[in-house]
Amino acid sequence: MNITVIGTGYVGLVSGTCFSEMGNKVTCVDIDVKKIQDLQQGIIPIYEPGLEPMVLKNVKKGNLFFTTDLKSAIKDTEIVFIAVGTPMGEDGSADLQYVLAVAKSIGENMQKPLVVVDKSTVPVGTADKVKATIQKELDTRKEVIPFDVVSNPEFLKEGAAINDFMKPDRVIIGAETATAIEKMKELYAPFCMSHDRFIVMDIRSAEMTKYAANAMLATKISFMNEIANICEKVGADANMVRIGIGSDERIGYNFIYPGCGYGGSCFPKDVKALQKIAQEHHYDAKLISSVEEVNNAQKLVIAQKVVQRFGENLSGKTFAVWGLAFKPGTDDMREAPAIYVIEELIKKGASIQAYDPKAMDEAQNYYLKNIANINYVTSKYQALENADALVLLTEWKEFRSPDFTEIKKLLKTPVIFDGRNQYNAFNLEDKGFEYYQIGKK
């Protein structure tokens, strides 16, 4: 099939590349000239395991193309995906200006019947707006060209996006016509050999499914962090509680690990957007609001533990920070707990020696750009040199089983603050460390 994907951000680039891997001819479109030029030269703008070799392979095969020319891209296409950003507005709602600008361009330039697919995470009712925007442009042109608008939300996990796309646990399709459903079924057939993975529903339910899924996962995280905080107060061990409740198959072990809060591009934005959707329909989403409140507070728990140990005035103190990305397997720092912890420690006078396997450039050039007293180093052990304590904030594999003898030798004081409870099983107190974690005194 001939496919066009508009937007070469995380979702658009991964989706377009994976579709091309199955033999489709895919053209990815973006208005960012520099990004398209880089992609044409094989320079990938994001880090995602497995993405770069797949892009290069399919460009070489002639399956994958990059352009800024939307008109030529959709000329011979059958399906157009809208995969542009929906940034959070000041009021918490999803900003649809880029989605609707693309819809307008499609209406201005389409020459044949199309299936237009909302791949971006968008509020309930967006498909109606996209449809009206395209139709308005066709009316202006006095053209009668049939088209369908479909909702096909993405469920990609950063760090595992290629595998998630190639082997999806579900493909959600919200559509109004049998023609659109058949087109989407044909496109996704190689990814859904098991038919129960292909789920068809009405468009508004499909739009809502994405928000509901992310809000549910965010709720599990905030719930477990709330339990962990209570465990500390009453003298229980949150890690043991996690094992106890996770063994119940109705609950399970996924997303119930105590930690320093969730971040990234999806959960924070989608939880806020769902709150806004409820508010616009005169419903007070108290549980969803609480999920966000707990998470915001949780991001500062590790900083509070540092202050409790070293005092309010951290002048002259240096802390080694392992991990800047919001999760392992990505360089994404959007809403990362590391931002909040580092800012809080520096505000109290501390200096930071930071290391992350992939997110160093993001930190220096964007998210921590204007913050002084951060020294970025090239290895995890270099970060420890003459530091007063280690603060672990991202559970990268290279941090999971470090040389604790070396850590103790390099630190001024053998103190570890573990924001991801990675070292609970190492009996660090027996190795002479002061060990602070989430959900246990």
C-alpha cells in the first residue's frame, strides 16, 4: 500500500518506519526542513533502540521516503496518517492547532479518495473537527472527493516502540464505514495475525481509549507510590507489599513499582488532558486529579530524603546523579523526575555531577540548559568522584548491578538514595552503606 505519514516525531517516525518494514511504500512528511534533510542523510532525530538500522534499511530498499512536500506525498497515497504533536496548552487541554493545520492542508491538496487517520493522541471529538476542516477546504475548491476519518491511537512505549508496533497487544480502530475498516484491516494484517488484536469501535470510543489506558497506568503508579509513602510512616516495606499484592492476578506486577514518579511525553500530558475533557463536560474527575497531585509530590521525595540526611543548606555538597531520562531506553527528558530533583538540590546550594547513557545532550541543550552547578561527566563512576552521595533516578541496565566496592571508594560518604528501588536486594547496609529508598525507612 502507499501510505503517507505527516509528522516525523516519535510516533510518526516509528509508525512510518514499521509500515515500510512490511513492504509498504511510505512517505514521511514534515515542515521542519532541517529534520527532513537529516533524515534523508540517515541522521535520526531521536534515540529508540532498533529504529536507526530499520530506517536506513528501508530507505535503501526504496520503501521509505522523507519530504517537506505534502501535496506530492498524498498524490498517489491511499492512507494518510496525522502524527503531529498535540502539546499541552496552558489550561491543560491538548493543543490541536497542528492537527487541524494538517487537516486543512489535506483538504487543500487531496486529489483522490483518502482514509485520513488520527494517530496523534487527541481529545474525544477531534475526528469530527478534522472531518469538518477537510470538508470545508473541499467545499471551497468546489470538489467532491469522498474521504474517511479514522481514529487509530498509538500505544508505544519509549524504549520498546519498535517491538510494540511490530507485535502489538491491540490495534484500536475507530471508524464509521466498512470501506475504512477494510483498508485499515488490510494495512495491519501483517501485524495482527491474531484477529483478537484488531479491535473495531466507534470513533469517539477509540479516541477515549488512549486517554483511559494512560490514565489507568498512571493511576497504578501513583497508587503504589501513595502506598509506599504510607509504608514508610507505619514501618512496613513497600517492596514486600508490592510482591504481596502483585501476586493477585487481578492486580498483577506491572506498573506497581514504588519510585520517584512518572514522566515522559504521554502520562503527564494525557492525565491533564483527561481532566480538562471531564471539566469541559461538567464532571469533576477527582481520582484523575489525585493521580496527578500524587505524582507531582512524588518527584520531590528523593530530594526531601537528601535534605533530611544532609540538612536544608546543601552548600558545599556534591551529589552524583545516575540517570536523567524519564525512563531507560530513551533520551526523552520531558517531565523527568531528574529535572525536579536536580533543581531542588541546586536551589538548596548543592552541586551535581550527572551521567546518563543517552540523555546528556537533551539535559545540557534543553531541559537543564540554564541551570548552573551541573557537571556532566562521561561515565557513571566519574560522577561519583568526591561526591557526598549517589542519587539514582533512572533504572538503566548499566546501573543495575554496579561495583559497590568501587562506589564506596569513590564517594566521600557511603550514602545512596535509590529513586527506583533497584538495590533493595543487595543488602547495602551490610556493605557499610547508608541506603535510602522509596517506601522503606
